[in-house]
Amino acid sequence: MFYVKQELELSTEQEGLVIGLFDKPEKFSGKLAIIDEKFNGQLTELVKSGDISAKLKSNSKVHSLGKIGPKRIWFVGLGKEKEFSFEILKSAFGRLFKEVKTSKLEEIAVYLNSFTSEKVDALDAAHAMSEAFALSTYQFEGYKQKSNEPEKKLGQLTVYCDTVEEEEVQASLTVGYAFGRGTNSARTLVNIPGNLLTATDLANYAQELGSKYTFEVEILDKAEIEKLGMGAFLAVNQGSTEPPKMIVIKYQGKDEWTDVIGLVGKGITFDTGGYSIKTKSGIVGMKTDMGGAASVLGAMEIIGEIQPEQNVVAVIPSTDNMISGHAFKPDDVITSMSGKTIEVLNTDAEGRLVLADAVTYAKHHGADYLVDVATLTGGVITALGLHTTGAMTNHEPLYDQVLEASREAGEQMWQLPLFETEIERVRNSKVADLNNSPGSEGHALVAGAFIGEFAEGTPWVHLDIAGTATTAKAYDLGPAGATGVMTRTLALFVERFEPIK
């Protein structure tokens, strides 16, 4: 896929050469000056006339007309160098690779040195390029009849860099591609329809992941879930003909099972809302309600690739939420694995119920820190829109580490408050310890507060991705559909994690 060479070979025949261009008045220098000389100074004239643009979000293609080996040159506008950043570079590469993909080229070369600055070195640029390549060229194949005509795909990238050893550049390319590919795996899981991705299918996927990376995998079936007293999880599954699965994946990167990070992902493979049924328009798209589980599985794939020196237990409660004569109902009282009783006031507030038992089970497996990820509430969309993940926490130092990871991943999040007022609303029930839906006011806050009741004293961060798990529009780093949001944030958080004393 990626081939690294130190010396830029202008005589080698290639389909295309990619060069980064900063917005600055100086003439071409270094290798770019040599290329310009071969064009008899015409590239400089094209820049002056605006036919080659260095403005951010611009790609300019020039045919070489045999003056150099590559048939065409893409100049990627990087904007002003003082404003340049890793995230800007990823977006720039994303736009480029999308354009290259439509050109149906099978191989291309990148002059990596031209994409570096004081803020972004060659290794960062290599990571940004390979991650952007994986993310931007992703496409969910879907289920339409396939054409017999073979599809041309960009499968070879030659990377030229003369400032860093080839092995180091190759390592950065490999890591960046792993982050992109793990995110794409999460995207694919979310895009699969509910009839083709049941809880059993999700469990089988986890088993395959475990086999590939030698993870320890535990899959609890219904009888085992009943034996452990996971009444909240079982209540959500009551209306379904599909058996529930509690999925556990363990990765041990340290000699001892200490400082264990628990990643908990909501795995509702389809959500009707139960007897608190969704509207006919609101029910469409509920195959994506396992976005949290997908993010955790994608992160575990990245962890399997990069092998950080950390301990991680991933816990995914998976079922669908259906309606039948056996389904749970408003006014039901159920008993969670923790022993806390819950009055059900809304069967469409099912995600927090399955997460309650999953959080308890993560602690049972020794989790010292918890991060849960879920497409949990419409309330977070009302509060923060479609581009920002909502976060809550009972432990600011832990949240700070997750926030730093999200910034590095380029995935926006914003902290919502966990006040005693919302905790008391969740505890306000005449017949049980908790209620699962005290009202629509501050909906995202009470949902998070409910999960926090099961984290108890364990440091915990809650991530509500209801608005960010999918997108209706294509963007620089991906198509419309599932985004795989928080996959890279979770993986970076695990990789960089510092135990909290």
C-alpha cells in the first residue's frame, strides 16, 4: 500500500505526483524549484495567474506533458503556514484523495516534505496522510447489484521524504492507516441494517476480532445474563425474538491487571422505542443505535494494531428493543445487576438501562476507569447540534485526558454539567431506587446522571454521540452515513493514558 523512498525521483513514470503548497509570495525553492525549472518557469506563472492556488481547500491539477515522469501534478492548497495544523492537513489530504479517487488512478506519489511546517513534522504529516487516505476513500458497498466491470481503486502510494529515515516514516504511515481503518470498521457496522446485524452477529464480529488480535473474549448468552441478575438489560430484550449478548473483550498490555480502562458501548441493533414507540419518521435510521458499540469495537481494532502498554476491558450490551406481548412496559419495576431497582417511565429510554448493567459488569471485570459511548438522547442534539459530542463526568482529571484525545483526533466534544439537581430527579421514584426518565427537560443531563448512578465512585466519562454518529452530508474525511465518531478518540485516550493517583 505505502512505499517510502527518500529521494524524489522526477524521472520515474507515475500516474500522479502530489505537492503541498503554502500561501506565500516567495518563489519555488528546493525540489519545487527544480520541478519549475523543468517546466521552464511556467509553474511560477501559473501560480501568479491563479491557475495553481495555494489557498486552503483548493486542489490544482497540471498535466506534465512529458516534462517529468509523473503524468500529472496535484498542487494541494495548504493556506497560510502560520495557521497550519495537523487537522487542517488531514482535511486537505481528504479532499485530495476524494478527487484522486474520482480520477480512477491506481497509484500516486506524494512529496511529503512539501506538507511539513514548524507545527507539523514529517512523521505527523505521514500519519495525517495515511489516516486521511483511509477515511476519505471509505465507501459502504451496500446491497445493490454489482457491475461486472472491475472497479479501479487507488492501491499504491509512494511517499518521498528525505528528512527522516524510511523506517520511521513507514511506522507513522502504518499507525495512521490503522486509525483510519478502525474508524471505517465502526462506520461499516453502523451502516449495516438491523436485520443483517443482530446481537449475535455483533458477538460473532467480536469473536473474529479476538481471534485476529488474541484478545480474551467472553460472550454471555441469555441464561448467563439471567444468572448474573442483569434485570435492566434483560428488560429491554423482553420483546425480542433475538437473544441478547453481553460482549466482553479484554486486552492486557501490562504484566498485571491494574489501572484497567473500561470502554462501554451501547449496542442496540434496532430501537423501536418499545411501547413508548417512536414516530414513523423517527424510527427510520434506528439501525444506527449501536453506534457506541461500533466505536468501541473500532477502537479495539486500533488497539490490537498499535499494542499500547495499557489494560482495557470493552463491554458491549447488545439487543434490539422491540414490541410484543412480552415487551417491558411503562410503570414496570426492574432490578439491575447492581441491585438498584428502576421504575420504567419510558421504554424508549432503553440505552441507559443496558448501559447500567454493562457499567456494573465492567467494574466486575476490574475496570478502574470508565468511558461509556452511546447514541443516547435527542436532547444532546438540541443542546449541541450535529457536530459536537456531549460529555459528562464525575472525575475532571479523567475527563481532561479524554478531551485531549478528542482534540488530537479532531472530534469535537463539549462537557455538560452533572449537577445534584439532575441526580435527584433520577432518584425521584415512589416505588424504586431510580426512575429511567424524569422528563424531557435537560434530557441529555438526566440520561447521563442515570448512568453515573452505576459508575458510583469509579472515575467515569459519558459520551453522547446521538448527533455525531451519522451525517447527512459528505465531508472531507468521509461520505454521508456513519462517521465512526469517537473511535479514534477512544484509541488515542487508551494509547496516551496516564493512571490517575
